[in-house]
Amino acid sequence: MIAKRGFASDNNSGVSEEVIAKIIEVNKGHVVGYGGDDYTGKVIELIRQKFGGECWPYLVFTGTGANVLSISAATNSINSVVCAETAHIQEDECGAPEKFSGCKLLSVETEDGKLNPELITKHLVGFDFEHHSQPKLISISQPTEMGTIYTVQEIKNIANLAHKHNMFLHVDGARLANAAVELNLPFEAFTKDAGVDILSFGGTKNGLMSAESVIFFRKELTLSFKYIRKQAMQLASKMRYMAAQFDAYFENDLWKKNASHANKMAGLLYEKVKDIPQIKITQKVEANGVFVILPKEIIEPLRNEYFFYDWNTARNEVRWMCSFDTTEEDIEGFVKKLKDLLNGKIK
Amino acid sequence: MIAKRGFASDNNSGVSEEVIAKIIEVNKGHVVGYGGDDYTGKVIELIRQKFGGECWPYLVFTGTGANVLSISAATNSINSVVCAETAHIQEDECGAPEKFSGCKLLSVETEDGKLNPELITKHLVGFDFEHHSQPKLISISQPTEMGTIYTVQEIKNIANLAHKHNMFLHVDGARLANAAVELNLPFEAFTKDAGVDILSFGGTKNGLMSAESVIFFRKELTLSFKYIRKQAMQLASKMRYMAAQFDAYFENDLWKKNASHANKMAGLLYEKVKDIPQIKITQKVEANGVFVILPKEIIEPLRNEYFFYDWNTARNEVRWMCSFDTTEEDIEGFVKKLKDLLNGKIK
Amino acid sequence: MIAKRGFASDNNSGVSEEVIAKIIEVNKGHVVGYGGDDYTGKVIELIRQKFGGECWPYLVFTGTGANVLSISAATNSINSVVCAETAHIQEDECGAPEKFSGCKLLSVETEDGKLNPELITKHLVGFDFEHHSQPKLISISQPTEMGTIYTVQEIKNIANLAHKHNMFLHVDGARLANAAVELNLPFEAFTKDAGVDILSFGGTKNGLMSAESVIFFRKELTLSFKYIRKQAMQLASKMRYMAAQFDAYFENDLWKKNASHANKMAGLLYEKVKDIPQIKITQKVEANGVFVILPKEIIEPLRNEYFFYDWNTARNEVRWMCSFDTTEEDIEGFVKKLKDLLNGKIK
Amino acid sequence: MIAKRGFASDNNSGVSEEVIAKIIEVNKGHVVGYGGDDYTGKVIELIRQKFGGECWPYLVFTGTGANVLSISAATNSINSVVCAETAHIQEDECGAPEKFSGCKLLSVETEDGKLNPELITKHLVGFDFEHHSQPKLISISQPTEMGTIYTVQEIKNIANLAHKHNMFLHVDGARLANAAVELNLPFEAFTKDAGVDILSFGGTKNGLMSAESVIFFRKELTLSFKYIRKQAMQLASKMRYMAAQFDAYFENDLWKKNASHANKMAGLLYEKVKDIPQIKITQKVEANGVFVILPKEIIEPLRNEYFFYDWNTARNEVRWMCSFDTTEEDIEGFVKKLKDLLNGKIK
């Protein structure tokens, strides 16, 4: 157990109190299972409103589940999926996309975790050639796993490329709220309106307990989806408790409050360390993560007090994630510890 | 939304207050994700104690998940799995077992949902014959989907048959607590000690929110399991909240209190209707379900007030499930309504 | 090696000389691989003509391949396939249909290997219910694995049932030629014209070396099929040699000559043994197989001289298959041996 | 149909006459199907002898089949496979490896199609981390798809790396004979003795009709393989005809005669064009392929007379493959045509 808050991951944090309150609120009486209840119905409608009306949301348990189901809905096993080398679907899902969809994943090296048409185009070959997996889906992460954020125009450019080749664009939005507050745009402006076809919309990393969703912006992709969700073991029986989490998420813009705070804390952390000569920030700080190269010898001592993960051990790069519950005191204590270690005051 | 409690399913009920309390209790500070936290560690140890010590439990989201992962751990795609025609894995998981494990499911007709060595033996053929899926797993449900319960000796007989053929025995225990209170035995007596190799141990249907587990009684089956769970999208990031549910489940024997009550309510319902001449009880009432053939014309009017599901529409058979929160008043109101309909007082 | 011809299987026989001749004929020069050559083009056209013109044939290596690809083209993993318990896809393909398509196979007990609407209907449930695999394909074998043959009307009845439920009808025609000569009808009369949607059309069991095909009677099922065939490892690089086999098959109606002979030999065998009191013929002899219950003690001695396979060891039932190269002398020698064993003259 | 021999692929050529002769030779009488016959038994023994005795060969239909089955035997779906970006399993099998094995393929950019420990090491991360596909297999092609050849030492280095990480080494030897004659070594010297664990050993591209094999050098990898081959639709019923092809292949070293000739023709072609200033040879010519960048405007006119494939259209790179039946006249005619086009004599 971690005695104090660390910077390991936004899923190491707990759950917003508003979420617990809403769970308690729905905990009465009997309701139909598997999402047939009125609570879920209301929340689906709420999500639709937040994403521009014309869309089809489905609740699932995990971000990996949301991504894999998105891929499965848009492809079949003869297809390929183009993604960044750092994408969660490529690096962090233990091959679930290949296992469940049967597709080939084609990854692209990128410095900042972002794809662009030029990088993608390398893999858009072999159409109509039966020996070659048929490219069908482009998947980007917003924010990326490197904490960077696509502009609306960048997303539009990729969407246009996808559609030109009769492909779909998927966004892994496990931390979409963090992008929304940074872009200062409504969700729809950089998803539906930018040409995104399918979205993994996350909540767990931003203060929910276990609630994610797949949102389709094209109805034809949903035709078999209720079966796919069930077959993929992502259909909750007591769905009302998942719905309750999203209900709390949107009530009084909890999502915005949480994400803004996490981003702000990352910004504060960045400000406090950016000029330290012995360390090097490796990515723009646009969301709630800070990527930094540290002197090797201080990594373990620092981690012992404030837990965080390595990102690239070969170059001593680590990742510091801020969360909705990170405090200014956390940052100050952490930066002090860091400086003390760098100055050799402690070890 | 159902205005009042019905008899549709034990997953239409809510969550025990003790469970919510425990969720609130763990909701503080940062802890390692994905089950690396101390809460989860403690609960894993707790489950081990309840199942005789030598076993390996893993938490998952759903009963379908627990079943499919159990199959995947014990087989590979060249194998077959023998089960009852009424098994959840055969009827109610949208083909997830075949999709995820690649196995062939071989089902057996049975009157009461129970398998026995004679029924199973029909499918234990073709060993070492490369054209034939190799039988590797027998899967039974305890209690069955028909609300009947295997004796310890019946389970031992099936386990012996399985082991004689170098196969494994899996138990789908989505409602295992209901069997335990009826048998009046500790869990291990009719699982581990009876020769069961893998168990799906459920909690959601007995007052938890969303918490199930796979428990292995053979260590060699667990070697790749942590990867399988992740790949199957059944690994929770904020695992402490799932652990909290099981913690509450075992504290003060909540599982026993809930299951005893549900069974007792089913027994009460059975007593009150068993002598009504116009209806026919079709299965022994050993757990928390009552299966009954009704006059066709009263099914809809009855359902309109107290929701329940059809079981076999061809013969007007329906299923009434009692839950941890079913009250004597619910039963009385329901039986009164039933009798009034049968007597033509109302329609 | 078997010294003389036996009655084990029609794939224990060799290859018609006309087939070898055609292979030699195409063995010159370079041609495009993977079926892009003119030989294959010609043969595809030939097959189309034999099946009523409007159809889409694809060549594959094996009968299992043809069946699995048929299923994969018509379904996705959320679907179920209804078949007889004796179907090759259920019994003899080591679970390839489940592995490759992800579907659930729902089998039906039948005495003579034939399905009918009443038997099938049991499995046509759960439509639109996300917990249940969605029925999408009915698969029958013509002739059946028991050597029985569907009439045109029987096929039409099943096709109508399938289409009424928005399902497809697949025919496993590994021995379709044997059915055609018995029915004395052109292929199309009991496939395309009877409402069949997909056909596995075999050649290997009737004198070819290794050449089977999938024939679609609905174009919409072919849209991704060239990729599916490649991905399923069923695309031959030197396709001309497979095409040559089918070319020989149709030239001078070799298929008819071979199948007629095999059926005739089975009829002769049947005539010669049907009145022997110690044995019992268990199935109508409509194609090239004879199913018979023998006194247990003569099975091994008889098999030692003329190889054949057990069918149902529990009741001492064996299968005798005749082939295109079975001779009257083979039959006579075999029957003599059988009678001698039954009469105790030898042992 | 191609009127004359071209340079498209070694599978555009026909079949050696010795192969046809052997097929005719085995075409008599009945033999047990599916490889239980004496012909196949003899050929399996023959292959073992050619590969150093202690190995386990299985015959299959296609090179894709051999590769996919090799992967399936050595991995399960939680694993990853490291290969070159140009590998057949990555580029030319329509995703069959992912579909059938469920694994993730991790590809590496390489100039000459060859992997080495440094290139591979990038992907050997995340061991024991459940979020990451577990690296289990390295797959190299010998010769590579670029016509280059690994030395024995290079293979040993990769094998050592694999074994150090508890991984296996697979070789895609679709053209292994072309490597053997170039290396002037017995097969075992650069497979079994160099630490290779599994080999796809091809014949079709070197004068056979349709015969490939998977050869295991570790018995533990074969335990379920007969079922895997059947389930993967790669088990021939009339196996004797596939065995006959390999029998011919080894008799009088037909494999060596064919491969030597093809390599020699590629060498001749190389010699005749290497000094032409307007074109650029892009790869070492070590086997039977020549890779060359041509002026764009002559590609189509040249191809119209002698068929060949593009390799990299972005840089006008094409591939010329020589075959066992390529003649010096073919080369001379081709080079003349090429020069005439370059000199503007024709267009």
C-alpha cells in the first residue's frame, strides 16, 4: 500500500466522492439487469448530449475493453489497424486486440506519440491484394500516451486520410477529459465533428471507479455491437452502478473539475522542475503527465518516497502522472525531494 | 425501472450496505493498480482461507469472464469441453467460450441441469484421434441453472471421471454461496476436497456490485493466467474496489446471511404455491430459484406487477428467483396476486 | 501399406488416370500463381456452368477447409451453426470451425444423419437476445455421413426454414457426386435451385488428388472471401494443378463415372449381405457406404484382410465404404471372407 | 496465361518431371489416409536423415501454412513474435499468423531483410509484465525475402539470443534449398546445428507441386501438433501424393539441381545487368532473386514481355526471380529487351 499519493498513474488514485454518492443513490430496489434499466438509459442519453447528439454509447469495464471492442466493431480478421508504436493497443494490452479481433496491428515510430498522414501512409498499401491484411482502421490516442494533444485540425487530417481509403478513425480517449480541458473545447468538437468514427471514452483515470465507454459516431458500426460486448465479457449485469459513475461524471461537470486539476498540477510540476539543469523534460506537458530524463542514481531514492514508473530505462526516462487528487503540497514535497537528491543533500 | 422488487433475477437486486461501506473505507490515498495493492493482497489471502488454503484466486468482473477464463486456462483450441445443455457457458454467454478459447463445447441433455458420469461418457471419445477435438474439461454448475444442487459425492464421481481421462473439472459457482448454505458445508468440502480443479466463484448475484473470481486448485493451471486475464479484458485497474467487495462478503459471513435468506425466501415461495392445483413446480427447490409451469393466460398479468423471466415458452414454464433482499411481504403479495389471477378475481 | 483395396474410406483410394493426365498437360511454362492463370479461369467457368451459371466457386485444398471457409464467410463469431451430431464439422474437424469462425456449433441427434425443420427448430431461439449466440447458418451433409441422401424437397424445406429466419443454408458436399448420381439430377437441381446458399463441393473422395471447392450462390457472401481463403491457408500458389484436377473431373463426366461406380459397388455389397442373418444393416444404402452391425468376434479377423473403420464400437457397428476403383472381385472376396468367418470356417 | 517464362516468382514455374513421375508411381491401390501410409512414413524418415536425424517433420500444403503452424506450435496468444518488416509472416499472409495464433507480431526495419541481435533486442522487453505480450519466438527467413542469406554464425547469434530469453527461433525456409546451395552446406549445418528450433521447409518454389513441411528440432514442441495441423486445415487426406513430391525432391538430389540452377541463373542475370548505368541493383544476389531500381518508364514495357512484380513502387524497385526452369536464353532475351528499352530502341 502506498502511504501517500505518488505520481505513478492516474489509476492509482481513488474515486471522487460525488461518484460514491451517486452509487449509493441508485442502490435501492430491483432494476432490470444488463443495461435495460432507467438509470442506464438516462446516462446513455446524457453521454449523447455531451457528444453532439447523434452517437451511440455503450458502457464497458476497462479501457482495454473499450479499445478492443472498438477495433472489433470496425474490422474483421482480414484487416489491419495502424497505430503509434507507443499506443496502448500496441504496448499495454497483452495482445488483446490481435487475440480478439484477429487483425494485424501496424505500428509507426513517433517521437511524441502522435501520428500524422505522412507517418500513416507507409502502411496504407496492398489494398485489394489478398496476400496483404487490408488496412481498415487508424487508431490514435488523445491525449497520447506521451501526454501530448492533437489539435482539431490534426485529427481532421487523419480522419480525411482514413475516409479517403474507406477506413475508419478510432480515438483512444482513456483520458479524453484531459484533452478537452486543454483544448478548451466541447467533446464533440474534436471527436465527432473532426471526423472520428469510434471513440473509447474513459472515466476511470479521471476519478471514476470502473467505467469506460465505446461511443460510435456511425450507426452502421453498431449493428452487432451488443453481441460483441457480451461475447467480449464486457457486459455488466448490475449496470446501474456503472451508469451512476458516469452520471456523477457529468453532473456539475465533475469530469472537467477533475481533469482541469490534474492538468494544472502537471503544469505546476513542470514549472517547478523545467529549469533544473540536471534533468531533461522530453515531451510537451499538455495534459496530466510529465516525461523526464533523470540522473540514474536518483531514480530509486526518489521513487522510494513518491512512487512512479520508468518509461524508457535505456535512457533513464520516467513518467510522472498527476491525478484529480494530487495536491500542491504533493508537488512541493516531491520537487523538494527531487532537488535534495540532485544536490546531494540526501541519498 | 422496476417499481418494486420482482423475481426476475438475483442480479436485478442491489448491493448490500456492508459492501458500499467497505468501498468507502478503501477510498483513500493512492495504491498500486491492477491488484498490486495491499487491499487486494489481503482479500486474496482471505479467499484462500475460505477455500482450504492451497488455492490461487484471481478477481474478475463478470461470471461470463470467470467461466471463459477458467476454460482458457485449462484448455487450448484443440480441446472440447463437456457441459449440460442448460449450462451458462452453453446458453448465456453469446459464444464467448468458443470465441476466446477456440474449444468445441459438447452439451448433454439433462432434466434437472445436473451432469453425471453416464451422461458425460458419451462425449469422452476420440482420444488421440487427430480429427476429433480432444476432451479436456468437464464443466458443471453448482447450483445448476435449474436451482438444483450436486451432493459432494456426485461431484466426486464427476471429478474422478475427469481425472481418469486426464481431464479437469470446472465448477461454475456464480451462486456457490446458495449451494454452500443448502449443503451446510464449508466451501472447500464440495470444491477443493471433492476434486474440483477450477472454480468460478461469484459474488455479484449475492449482494456484491461487480466482483467475481476464478479460483484454481492446481497451481500448474495458473502459469500464464495473469496474462490471460489481462488479454481477456478482465483485469481491473482500480482493483481495490473489487477487493473491498469480497472483503465485505466474508466479514461477518455476509455471503452466508445473504444466501441463506435468498434460499429461505425461495423455500417460502415454494411452500405457499406447491399445492396450488393449476400450476406445476418442475424442479426441486434447493437454492433460490423456483421453476413452475403456469396457465398461459396469467403469465403476462402476473409479470406486469412482479417482473420475472420465461424459462421455456413452449411449455409455459417460468423462473422465479429470490434474492438477498426479497422480503416475506414480497412473497405474500406475489402469491396473493398469483392466486387472485388463478381464481379469476382479477385479470 | 494396404496390400489390396479395402473398404476403409473413399480417400484411401488413388487418383483417376484422367486426373494425372490433365496434371501433366498443364505442366508447361510459367503462369501467374494463386489462381490468376487461364487454366483456373477456365475451370471456374466450367464449375459455374455445372451449377447453373450464377455462382462463385473458389478452389481449396481440403474438405475441412471448404467447410470451415463456408462457415466463416456466412457468419461471424457471435453466431451459431446448427448441424447434425454426425456432421463432419461437428465430429471430424478437430474443432476447426469453432477455432476459425469463433461460432458456436449446435448439434442435433439424428438416426440417419439427416436434419429436418422439426429437429432444427429447437435451436432457433434467442434471436435478438445478446446473451445468446445468434443462429445464422444451417449446415447439412449431402450425402450424409451415414450414406443417406436428402430429396430435393427435403432440402427446400430446410432452405425455407433458414431463409425465414434470415439464416443461410450450407451443404457439405464432400461426396456430392454420389448424391447426384443417386438422385439422377444435375447438381444445380438440388443445390442452387433448392435454395442452398453455400456449398462445399468435393472431388478428392471421388478420384481427385487434392481438390475441393467452396461454391457461393449469393454474391454478397463472397465480398471478403479471397482474403478469408488466404488467411485460412487454403490458397494454392500453383493453382493450375488443382484446376487441372477439376478439369479432368468434368471432362467426359469423370465425376459421374466414378461416383456411379462407387454407388453401384455399395449396392452390390448390400445385395450380397443384406440377408445374412447374423448381421444387421443399419442405414439405407443410398450412396457409397454400407453401415452394418457385426458379431464382435469377426470384426478384427475381417478387418485384417480388408481394412475398414469402426463406426460405433458400443454396438459393434462398422462402416464399409466403396470407391471409384472398387471391383466386383473385391466385393466377392470380401463377402466370401465375411461368410466364412460367420460360418466359423475360418477365424 | 503467360506465353513464355518470366521472372515473376519461382511459384509461377511448373513442376519437375521427376515429381510427376513419382506421383504416378504411388498411384496404385489403397493406402491409409492422412499420412498413416508407408510412403509418407518413408519420406518422413528421409527428411529426418537430411536434417541430422533427431527431428520431427510434418507435411503441409503451403508456405503460409508451414509458418503459421510453426508459430502456433511455439506460442500461445499471450506471446509476441519478432520478425523483419519484410518477413512473409508480416507482409504476405493476410494476417494469418495473428488470426490463427492470436499472437502479436513485432516487426523490425531492415535494409537487407536480415535480423540481428541488436535489431531484435528492441522488442525483448516487458518480460513478466502482464500488460505486455510476452516475447516467445524470433522468426527469420533463409534466404530472406530480399534474396540475402544468413551465415551460420549469424543464425547462431540469433539462436543464442532467443534461447537466452527462453524463446525459440523459427526459420521460414520456403526457399531453404537456395540457401543450402549458396552456403554449400548440408541442411542441418545451418538449421539444427545452428540452434534453430522450428523450420518451415519449402519445396513448392523449387519444383514441387504443393508440398511444404514443418520440421521441429525440439520434441516438446510437437506434443499437440498433429491436432494443430488438422485444426488448421493443413492435413491432406491423400497424403501419399505429397510424400511422393518430397521423395522425388531428395532422390538424386533434385532439390540441389533445381536450386543450384535457379541461383546460377540469378547470378547470370546479375552479371549481365550490373554494369548498366541507368539501373541500380539494391541487394546482394545470393539466392535466386535480383532486386533492381529501373527507370520508371521502362517498367511496364519490359513487364509486358517478361512478367515480374514491383517490389517498392515508391522508388521504382522491382524483383526478378529466377526458377529451376529458367534458361540462359530467357536471361539473354530479357537482358536484350531491357537494354533495348533503356537505349530507346523500342518502347
